[in-house]
Amino acid sequence: MGVKKTNRTVWAVRIAALSVFWGGDPVLGQDLRDSGILRMFTSGSEIGRERFVRTGEYLETETIIPVLAVKVRTRATYRSGRLAAYRAEVFRLPHDSLLQTYSALVENDSVKITHRAGGGERRWSVAARVDAVAASQSLAAFGDLVHRALGRDTAFSLWSAERNAALEVRVRHFGDSVVLVTDLLDITVRLGPTGRFQSFEIPAQRLKAERAETMNLPPLAGLEPPRADYSAPPGAPYYAEEVRIPVRTSKGESFELAGTLTVPKTGAPPYPAVILITGSGAQDRDENLWPLVPEYRPFRDIADRLSREGFAVVRCDDRGFPPSGGSRDSATMEDFAEDVIAQLAWLRSRPEIDGARVALIGHSEGGVVGPMVAVRDSAVAAVVIMAGSAKPGIEVLRDQLIWPIESAQGLPEERKRELKAKALEQLSSDTAGLSPWMRHFRYYDPLVAARRLRQPVLILHGALDRQVSVGQADTLARAIREGGNRDVTVRIFPRLNHLFLVSPSDGSPAEYATIRDTAVAGEVLEVLSRWLRERLGAQRPD
């Protein structure tokens, strides 16, 4: 779990707005020329910008969203009242490395698509009569669609690259506001005195955007990643060692994980030890969420606290996250469990580590992987589950789709019911092209391993967690006890979200980019360190 980057699931915060390119001839007497910058906001903080240039023949956009580490350039051209061609390029920030290109050529009632990514190319055609194309990350195109509706309540057929099919967008006018209705989103567009679009709002995503008053804006924050620093702080009562851990998997893979081992300077070895297990998506050893929450480094916070309390701690960059080797392309949680097993073996070979006193701490997806490992290795001394799920992934995804709709302000209840039904329908039918990780995640049941856990278990959860609902903490505890294990402790933290940070509102992932205090809450670190000392017998240094 955790917040997804690139191939992550909805643990993550995502600006999934459809962008619409209406294809049509310039209307007599209507000046379609326009240009400007849209500034995107969530919870009052700017999270992205879109530059656009619009004429009667084309619409060009460039959208930069640091919280997703992407830049998207698009160009849509029109001919004879319909979309003629569309091209999109997606770049990875901050170095503008090209990730993929997508192009669509409309011929009569057919859309011919070419997609290039990862050195490969796919071409295919779909029978569909469309007026426009829908892609991700553009809002200016919604404004273009509104202008071309000419004040009429009407509907358009759009090609959706994400669905590989056409979808309908209805346009409804209410004074100086226009509402665009799709089967998954309602978008409100407000017009300025000149009749041009001025602002946008997507309630279900808590996203707002407004036209900038000037083209000369200061640079967006968050475009450059911070320099990685895994050293011990000055004067710390522990040292930090850069390590390489060999992994040999059941599939025959052989690679090394890059990591940091922190070891107390005081006290008598061998020391009890802890392995930290990251959430979903490729993450570094600190579980840093740049660019979404640039200063968030929960595993550095945990390692620092525990190493001051007398524990050795190892934390590693995920497989496939440089400088760690290996590949995530075909990996599932079963493979990540093997990576942790390799870390266990490596730790137990170290003379300064007490191999009989090694605990696992997993956050989000790591809270699912940890129990998988502990079931296989009964010598694991203790397990800590931080915001781990108790449901198969498909049910977690349902929760994540439904909550933003239910909590959206300004949506009528009937419309909420429609949106929820359509979202669940799409989730159930959207199974083509799933990665091996997603296929495994959707159907893996964490309660199977939970019932087999025999080690002491600590379950930590934020009451305002909107990625893994808080009720799953008690469900996990109940399953563990049903299996005969009575040493289960549950702690719920009232003000904390999925990241174990104090929530400024209701815990929505939309708020993550606005959080300024990014240190793991002190109450969490205190509960964690005290429980581990009691279970593993660590001696707090004087």
C-alpha cells in the first residue's frame, strides 16, 4: 500500500481528471483563440500547472504535476467538425525523461492507436464514432469543450485512452457556471466576464484550478528531489553503515539490495534488531514520498528512534529502486516476502546481531508482507503492522473509490449513488493488462496469514486513514486471536492519517501535499519503541 508512484494502486493520491479535446470547425463569429496558465490546488496548496494554447484548428497543452513527478504534453487537431488526430507525450520529472507516447488517428468511424513505451510499440484499431479524445492531467480542454458547446445543453462522444473505448460527456449550463457530467466525475467550470473559462472544480477529487492572472509565475516547488542522506545525525548514539544484502530467489533471480544498517554505539552486543518493510510501489529505504510529500521519511524517523533505544535497524531500497538490483516488472508480494527473508538471513549472520531477537515492522503493503514472512519463519521474534490491510486488495480498492465520492461536498445523494455504482462497475470489469503485482494484490487475503501468526503482534493505525480503513485493525486482531495467538496489541491514533502524520482535515490523500509537519507522530514512536523493548528485551542506553 502506501501512496503509489507510476504503477502504484490507489494508495496513493492521483489527479485522475479526464481531459477533453472537442473537435470542431471554428464557429462563425466566435474567437476560439486563447492561451494562459491554469494553477491546480488541493486543500489550498498548489500541486500543478497547465499551460495551454487554443486556436480554431488545434489545442496544445503542457501539464506539470510535481506530486506525480510527471509532465504531459498534448496536441489535438480538428477537421470537418471532428477530432482528426491526437498525440500525448508523458515525461518523468525532474529530468524530462520520455516515458511513453500515445497517438490516435481518427478515420471515419475508427480510431487507430499507436502506443510506445519501454522500447516497445503497440498498434491497434477500435471501431468508434467520436467527436473528441479524453486523456489524463489536462483541464484546459474542459474549458475548450465548454466554449464549443456555444451555450447549449448538449452531449459529446469522447475517445478515452484509459478505457480504450468511447464515453459520453454531457454539458449543462447554470448561469455563469457549466457542469460537465461523465459517468465517473462531475466538473464545474466557471466563466469570467469575457465568457472564457476562469476556474474548475472537481468535488470528488477535491481539486480546484484557476486561471493565472499573469504568465510570469515563480517556479513550482517540488521539481527536484532532495539529496539522499542515510548517515547518522551528528552526535547520534549509533552509527550508520551502507550495506549490500544478497538475494537469491525461488525463481532463480540473483541481485543485491542496497540498504542502511544502524547499530547502537553503547550497550553490549549482540543487539536485538528490526527490519523495516516499505509500502507499495518502488520506494527508497526511508519510504520517502517525493514529490508528493518531499520531506516525509518515516523509516528514517523509526530507525533513528529505535537505534537510540538500543536496537539495530536495517532498511533497504526496494528491488528495482537504484542502487538496489532486481526487477519489479513481474514481482508480487510473494517476491517481496523473499526479499525480507534474505534480509533476515543476512542480519542473523552478523556477529553484532542477536538472531533470536529480530522483529519485522511493515507499513501499508509492508504490513501485509511482514506476516507472510513471519508465518514462514517461526524464529521471527515479533511483528508490527502499521496501517496494514485485512481485506483482499479488490475490497480495499472499492473502499478507496467509494470514500471520496461519499465525502464530496456539493454532490446530490442521487448523483453520488450513480458515481459509486459506475466506479464499482469499472473496477470489476477493468482486468485487462493488469500487472502480476496487481493480479496478486486484488485477490490475496491477509487474514489467512494473520490466523497463523504465533509471534507477538502490535497493530498501529490512524483513525483518519482513508487508504486502509481503520476498522481493519480490529479485524486483523480478531483473526490473529482466532488462530490462538493472544499476544496482540492494537493502538488507534485519533488524529493520524495513513502516513501516521497529523491530519489537517479528514485524512484524505488529497491533503498529503499540504502537510508541513512530516515527522512521524511522537506518540507512534513512543508506543512502538516501548512495545519492542518489552517483547525483545532491549536495554535503553543511559
